[in-house]
Amino acid sequence: MNSREQIFEMLKQVLVSHFEIDESAITLDARLYDDLDIDSIDAVDLMVKLKERTGKKLEPEVYKTIRTVRDILDALQNVLST
């Protein structure tokens, strides 16, 4: 899972399958809390699911800055490239 598109597809799969979010609502600019109804507990669950899928953990400093799907994608791409 190296390309940005592959990471985005995996992220969409997680959001659809574990959080029952309509795939059409998942855009790069979709805000997690406002647009996708991800609350703080869901956000923690999301980070756990992403760690399970990637084997990589997002650092708490990065986690705190995430607001949009693009933010998650950027953070994942960064951590997966190291």
C-alpha cells in the first residue's frame, strides 16, 4: 500500500465498513466531526483500525491535528513512508 490512492481506498473501506458511512460522503475535504459524524470515541476507534490495517501508529501530536479525511490521508502517507 504505497500510493496515495491505495491509502485513500483503504481509508474509505474502513470508514464504510466500520462506521457505516456512505462512501459518497467520503471526500478529501470531508470533516470528520461535522460531515461524517465521527465523534471522539469513533476517532480513537478509527485510529485503532488504521493501525491494524497498516501496522503503523499515528503519534498523539499528529492525531490531535486531524480534522479532515485529507489530514488522515496525509498523516498515513507520511507514517507509511518512514
